[in-house]
Amino acid sequence: MSSPDPGRTSPAVCAAPRSGGVGLVETLSLELPDGLELEGGARLAPITVAYETYGRLAPDRRNAVLICHALSGDAHAAGLHAAEDRCAGWFDDFIGPGRAFDTDRWFVICSNVLGGCKGTTGPASIDPRTGLPYGLSFPVVTLRDMVAAQRRLVAHLGIDRLLAVAGGSMGGMQALRWAVDHPDAVASCLAIATAGRQSPRAIAFHEIGRQAIQADPAWRKGDYYVGPAPDAGLSVARMVGHITYLSEEAMQAKFGRRLQDKAEFGYELATDFEVESYLRHQGDAFTRRFDANSYLYITKAIDYFDLGRGARSLAAALARARASFLLMSFSSDWLYPTAHSRELLRALLLNGQDASFCEIDSAAGHDAFLLEHERMAPVIRGFLERVHRRWTGGGDGGEGDGEGGESLAQRRRGAEGEGSG
Amino acid sequence: MSSPDPGRTSPAVCAAPRSGGVGLVETLSLELPDGLELEGGARLAPITVAYETYGRLAPDRRNAVLICHALSGDAHAAGLHAAEDRCAGWFDDFIGPGRAFDTDRWFVICSNVLGGCKGTTGPASIDPRTGLPYGLSFPVVTLRDMVAAQRRLVAHLGIDRLLAVAGGSMGGMQALRWAVDHPDAVASCLAIATAGRQSPRAIAFHEIGRQAIQADPAWRKGDYYVGPAPDAGLSVARMVGHITYLSEEAMQAKFGRRLQDKAEFGYELATDFEVESYLRHQGDAFTRRFDANSYLYITKAIDYFDLGRGARSLAAALARARASFLLMSFSSDWLYPTAHSRELLRALLLNGQDASFCEIDSAAGHDAFLLEHERMAPVIRGFLERVHRRWTGGGDGGEGDGEGGESLAQRRRGAEGEGSG
């Protein structure tokens, strides 16, 4: 087992390099000169969206799948940028011919989120009004905003309705936002290792990371783009994240109490244990590929995520969706434990919506969503085929376009309204 | 529920102030001019040990109970230092007439650990060779060393054998060390919310805290005693600790996703959620009462703790002990989960040792060991009475001095030796 997190070029991918089933790919850019009006009220313009696509859009345009990345991911989900690349894209095990998201069947899209630092506009981008990086003058963005930018990209690609939006962790939250915010544009939603809202504990871990970054004097209130970056703070933030991505079981199996490069305790304050060395390495490596301000903005966006906010309940919020849902959780994930998926499932079933749920037994903790491709692939493949068959009229108990599910949802909503009114 | 951790003057104690059943107390000091030879090889001298006592030592000296504090605790476990004190000692709910550690029955002792910053010699103490604070020239100390210093204190008080050594978290680890390192000096061991060794995940959380402190430029490699202290780093370290002391359930109940002093999201990077505000407050408050270098040294001592290290197994290490054991864990404690107590229990039972175990159902997480006094008190009281009765010949199935238990342990050890030899 390795221990990646959302979107990083993980040792797992590099240690056992896949050729990148989709071959050589490149990151493209979409310019949105008018930008977007954000949930917080500000207008951000212009916006650049970095994205990649794999496979081919079908003539009927009913085979497009959008993959949403997690906290530290990017648009490079699959394949190689150059033949000599040591690492394939962050979700390469899942995307390609015959894989869970089969590029012989589906047209797969992945874009970097708004607020990120991998090609899409974020706090490190140049503010055209000043000619300098935004830094903290970048407006706070939400998952709703990220999804709105993706919607523009999807429209640009000529797609009115996606076969599926899929993602793990923050990617799963985006998939849920898609289903609720753009009900007519999503036939199905695969929400993996995620939750309907960020829990206070998960907020607390993010806040530790933000405090560590802001306590680093190099951070200079976000104005560090000329000068040293707040690497020490970002590294601590990343270390915290890594602990939350692993299960206690996985850490025990991976490190135990083994010492690093020594047989006996050093009786000094330096690193003694492998687990310490591993975390420091992960923290350091992260500073070479991620922007500290993006870390602040993206964690904030996740913390704001609460699907039921503004609605009467989580179920009421989800009732807007017309998608079929596949929820997946992992037995040892304590960051977004199975109970959080069950809460979503309960709300969907209460509404009479089409929802499948699968808990996968895994010791890998939250990281499992990037690692358990062998066990996840059959479930994902079957689900996508069913949704596609249904949409394209191939039949699935006689239902077309999910109407049966929807009308049941309508009935239940009525009943719920009576009960609480 | 409140959310204290080992030894802090918690809001719980202060919000519902107890008169301090033991009344006015003062912290005393024992000087050890020759100091100690430490596990790491260095000699530390002189050593001052800060301590308090409550109740009276019986003429037969068989009623002494040593309480060991956790990471951030001190010698002031019970009572008040001044009549106007807002807060009683950190374990006041448990110590006093009629409480779990009944001062009408027992003579209770608590001392600050070696390496601490509350009166016992630690990195902030003056090094007599230089006339300056030790800082990082302070030698690394272990729980074995802390216990060795306590042993000197106990001898100074005229006690050859303790009725009990008790503690939660790091305090429980000290109690276990006492039982193994000084088998003839301990009649019983109460190891609460603890483990036989520090887990890699718990090491990892400590390492985050140490990294945060060391990343603070004010830390200056520990040489900050003239000048600003590394408060930002220490505050982050403390915030991490607090998350590990609370259960997800407790955080949900205590904070949920409630906003701090606002009705709507601020759409800014500032604090939005109560849980963030709470953690920042806890972090800040901690910097006013704790020394950052002590935090480094004490967390390191905990991380080194591994009872089985140097022995064939955990059971082989525990077989040296002649004490009766009471292990207590809490259902929602994920820092030292019940499985860790069960591992200790299994080893003790394998040896045929006298061991009781009790898991208390509580939503309070690791903090429960400071909060669940009503449920814990009857168990602790009954255990102490049994051990005392046994030792003083009051009878307990005819066994005197635990010899029966010991001989069974000897037999089992023999059998185990045959099996593996």
C-alpha cells in the first residue's frame, strides 16, 4: 500500500509505473474573459480553466464523464505528458481502456479547480488590475463556484448533459454540488469517500494547516510571490493532511514503531521513527509542487461545503437532483467515514431517488479511494453502463431518463412536507 | 461536556468550581543534588522535583497513592493554592474526601514530571554549569527517567511501597513503567486511557506539533528564553493535540458547523466556525502557561514509550510486575483506543497476572479520563479497597501480598518459555 492523497503524483503510481493507458496527453486551457460571479458576491474575471480530456465524445454526446479532483489534484488525471515521464496522471489506475472509467466507452474530462495552482485561475495568478499576483486579494471561492467554472468548460466542449460526474473526497463534494446545482446537466453522480457536509473535526484539521501556513513569517499575509515561500508552514499543513488520509491500521502496517536509519533510540530530539521521516518527506515534497495560498483557499472552500445549508434539510437539498447516485465509502476511512455516506444515502432514499451504496472493506483509510481500483472498477463500470443504457433508451425496467425515480421523489417530498408542516 | 486535556486548568473545573475538597494546598520541592543517571546515558544534576500531597500517610505506610500527570499537567492535582483561586487542581474531581481517590483513606501524591516546566527540572531550568537555561542542551528524558525521579520522591516521603500508581494518558504509561521497573514498590497500577506503546499515528501527531514549534523562527533552536517565545508554533502544536483529545461525536455535539459571531459565511479567510475559534483560543491560552521546549521533550518521551522494547514481548516485559492492574478505556477515545488496553489485558492474562479491565461508554473521546469521574469513581474506589485489604491481610480469597498471582505468572512464564524455546 502507498499513501497518496487526492491528486498527488503518488509513489504508488511511480513505483509501479503504468504506461498511462490513454497515452500521451496535454493540458489545455479555456479562457473565460467575462469570468464568473461568485457565490460570495464578487466577480472574478478573466478566468482560465486548465483541463484534459481522454477518449472521444460520442456523436450523441451522451458519453461524457467529468472527473473532479481533490484538495491537491490537478487536470492531469491520466496518461503521460511526455514519453519519459516517471509518473502518470493522478487517477491513471482508474482511467483508460478497460479501466473503471473506460476510455473506449466514455469521453473523460478533468479540470483543475478554481482557486488552484495548476493552470486554473487562483491566488498565484496575475490580477490584471495590478499586474501582480492576487495573493489574498483573490476572492474566496466555494465548491459551487468551482462547479460553475466546470459547467462553462463542459458547455464549451459541446456537452449539455454529462453521463456522470465523479470524484473522491473534495471531488465527491463537487459531484454532489453538480447534481444539486445543475440537475438537468447530470445523469449520474459518483460520490466517493466523501460527505454531504464537512464535519467539525475535518474543519479543525484544515484550520491547523491554515494556522501553520499563516504562522510562517515567510507567508507575509499571502504576499510572498517575490521572495521565499512559506514552505515550513505548508509542510506542516501537508503533514496533518497525510495523517488524516491514513488509517491507524495502515500506519501500523506501513511503519509500526520502526526506527529510521538506526537500530537504537538516539535519545535526541531529531527524527527517530520512520513515520516521522515519512511525514517530513511528504511535507517537504509538497512545498515543491503546491502554492500555500491555494491551500488556504481550497481548504476554506471544502470547509464551507454543506449541501443542506439554505435548504430545509439535506434531503430537501438533494431532492432537486435528477441524477442516479453511486456512493462509495471505505471501512477504515476516518476522515469521511461510512456514516457520512450513509447519511447521504438515507436522504436520497427518503426522497425515493435512485441511489446505490457500496462500502469497500479496506485498511488504507481515506487514501483507499485512490488505491482500491481493482475492487472499485467493477462497481463503477456496472453503474455507468446502467445509467448509459437507461439514458440512451436501452431499457432498465422500462424507465426512461430516470422519470420513475423522480416522480417517486416528488411523492415522498409531498409526504415529508405534510409531516413537518 | 468540556474538553480539557491532561492537567490543564480546564473550563469544566472553572465553570463549575469545586471548593477543592482537600482545601488549601501548596506545591513543595524536593532537591536531589546528585540528580539521576538517565536512560540515555547522561547524568542530570541537580534535579528539583515539585510535588503536592493530600491526606495523611497511615502509620503502616500502606495507603500511599501516586498520581501521574499527562502531557501538560503539573503537581497541582487537587485543591486550591489560594482561597480566591478560580480553578482547582487538574484532577480535583477525582481527589478529595469521598472522591475516587479518597483522601480520608489514602495519602495522595502528585509530582511534576522531569522535563516539565512547572517546578521540576526541565529545559527552561538554569544549567548550573552555564548559569543559563538549558534549552536544547537539556538531555532527552524518558518515562523511565520520570518514574525514577518519582521513586526518589516517594522514598523521601518514607514510603517503600505504594498502594497504587495511577494515571491517564501519559500518566498511565508512567504507572505501567512503575509496575515494571519497580515491581517491589507498587501494589497496584491504574492505567487509564493509555497503551503499552505509543502508536505510529500518535507519534505522527506529536511530530506535527514538534515541527510546528521548530518551524517558528522565534524558537531559535530552543534558545528563546531571552526574547519572544515560539508562541505561534506552540499554539499550532496544542491545536493538533486538542483534536486528538476529542471524539468526532463530541466535536459534532459541541460545535457542529455553527458559525462564530455571525449568521452567514463571511466569504473571507478569517475564522468562520466555532470549532476554529475554540481551537485558536486553546492554542493561544496554552502558550501563556507552557514552555515550548518542554513540549518537545515530553512528547519525545511519550513517543519513546514501548513497554515491550528490550523484552521478548509485551507479556514478557509485564511479567516482571507484581502489581494488581486496573485498566480503563473509553469507547470514543481514538488516540488510545480500547484495543490498546485490550492488548495490555491480553498480555497480563497470558501471564496469569491480576488484571481488571473496564471500558466506559463515553462520547467525550480521550478527554473522558478527566471528565467521567462519576462513572469511574466506584470502579477505582472498589479496586483500591480490594488491593489495600489484600495487602494489609484483610483477606481476598486467602491471598497475601499477591503471591498467588505471582506464582501463577511464574508457571505461565515457564510454559510460554517451553512453547517458544
